[in-house]
Amino acid sequence: MAHRRFVLLGIGGVIVLIVALTMAGLNDNLTYYLFPTEAVEQRSEFPDGERFRLAGLVVEGSLTEDGDDLRFDVTDGGATIAVVLSKTPPSLFDEKVPVLIEGAWSGNIFAADSALIRHDENYAIPDEGGAYPDS
């Protein structure tokens, strides 16, 4: 009986250890997803260098190249954030395009190192003359 209790306690301990390591690993690799209004409101929770994802629409007229970097603004209609993207953007990246970028605050600028184009499951190749209809 004592041997069985020892084995059960050992198995329980291993299970607790596996769960604890899994949870610690998930917390270290968790990347938050925020819209510009939320990112500005929660600025104090994300100090410079703490990574998160920012989702919004690239502001028309804000897209400029600065050497190897791409500068633009992202908005959700409530707040606008200046972004510097240090990597090559996706091929459909343009103004008035919904994007999901990953990076961290660097002062008042969001320094991004990856970007994705967001679209729904009904994505279609745009007609000649423009990628997005005027809304």
C-alpha cells in the first residue's frame, strides 16, 4: 500500500510539473493583439520593448520609405499610431489596407518587424484600377 501511494504521488508530481512548465512557456510566448485605441489606452501596460500585435488600417497618404524602413500610420478610427516597419512588407501592402503588425513601442512610435495583410475568407483579386473600393 505504501509503494502504491509513493507511485501515485510521483505520477501526480510529474503531471503538476508538466502543467507548470507548459503554462510558463505559454506566458513567455504570448503576444497580445490590440487595435490602436486599445494600444494607446493600455500604453502603460506595454513598456518600450514589450512585444504585441497591432491591428488597424494603413492611413491614406502616410506611407513613405525611409532607407530600408517603411513609415506609415495605422488607425482604427479612434486613434492613430505612427509605425516604422523594418522588414519587407507583404506584396499586397498599401494604403487603406487592413494590416496586422508585430513589434513594440519605441517612444511614441510602434517599431514593427513583421506585417500581415488581413482579409476575410471571401478575398478576391481586385479589379484593374484599384485594390480597394472607396468606402
